[in-house]
Amino acid sequence: MANKSNYFPRRSSHFKNYKVILSGRGSQEIESKVSGQKHIENSINSSLKNLGLDYVDLYIYHMWDYNTPLEEIMLGLDNVIKSGKARAIGISNCFAWQLAKANYFARANSLTEFVSMQGHYNLIAREEEREMIPFCKEENIALTPYSALAGGRLAKYRGETSKRLEEDSYAKFKYDKTFELDQLIIDRVVELSKKYGVSMTEISLAWLFTKVTSPIVGATKVSQVEGMAKAVDLTLSDEDISYLEELYIPHQLVGVMAQNSKKS
């Protein structure tokens, strides 16, 4: 088995071509009897053509696919690696048991294993700590979470808004139900940002850096990128980390993970 840490050096990147995300087969492909292997082959070829690349560093299966046999998926992804069109494969939006099932199948059949997990994880959405994060650490699987700043909520003061906060309906769906309780945690982010003379973004990401390999963060302004970069050099104390974490209460799964169930 490959040493997964070689692909994901902590707090840095040697990638040139980075990642591409692959969705599962659509209904039309299923009706047309396009196999899982063929779907993956077609998808990687299309992505490389569109990007003008010969390969990508990381090819991510977007979410657990109940419509395609696991064997088809893992064989198809293994073919991508062996053809040199990707250096590694990852998965997003699945449960720990699903990731374990996929990797143990691959291991038993000498196929390529997933080396990264891209899940929903931040200071106000910590359900991945139940099973996924312990499993990934045990198996040396890189954690590359999305929604690192909770759609901007972990970077805004009370009453402060933005176009995204106002218009991102999907983020509203994920966070609004618990926002009053989550705001108490955000207030502590504000408190620590003032204590250290840094931005809320830096505090939120500095906390995340203590947990994961490399968070995925979006930005629309150069100043936001600069704040994100500074977070790499900010070290929080154990007391700071505990202070940020102690008010969290369990949340219901939302978004894609709430939909992760086999349809009857």
C-alpha cells in the first residue's frame, strides 16, 4: 500500500495539476447500460481534454454511489491510475464505513485505494469527528474538508453580511437551523481574533489546521486569500483550541450527507 502522506505534505503543496472531481453515473448512462468503468474512463478523458492536461494529481469520486457496483468503481479508478491519468484517488461525502468498505475491497484485490477524504467539516460542523476523522488518522488518509469557513459565517462579525451570506441558499439550508447556538462559537472566534490581533479567518483556519491535512477554502478577494495564507503561521494553544470547541453540541447531518442513503 502506498504511503498516503507522500501525496499530501502537511500545510504545503507540491501539486502542479491539483484535483478533479468525478460524479457518479447519471440516469441516462444507467439506462444506456454504460458501465461504471466506462463512465470513469469517459469522465477522466473529458476532464483532461477540457483542462488541457495529461494527468491530474488527485481524482475525487464526488459521493458514495449506490447506483454502481463497488467493484466497477474501484476497477475503473484503478485503471485511471495505471494509465497515468491521475496520481492518486480520493472520495468525498461518504461515511467512514463506506470508505473502509471501498479501501478494504481495493486492498484485498490489489487495486488502488483512496488516499484522501473530502468531507463537510469546520468549527460549527464537527460531525466528522465521530467516526471519519479517527478512521482516516488510523489509516493515514488525508483529510481535505470543504466549507472550511461555513460559507463565510466563521469569518464575519455579528451583523456583518456579504453577498454570499445573503444569496447562498444551500449554505442557508445547512447552517440557519442551528445558527443561534453556533453563533456562540463564532463569538469565541471573534474574541480570539482580537486577542491575537488577527482576522476571524485566521483563527478559524488555524483551528482547522490542527485537525486536517489541507482544507478547501474559497475566496473572492485578494485580501481573503492573504488572510487564509497567514493562518498557516498562526499556532493556537491547547487552551485556545479547547475554548473554541467546548460549546459545540451534536448537529444533525445536513446537505449531501443527509441524503446519503440507499434509495428503495
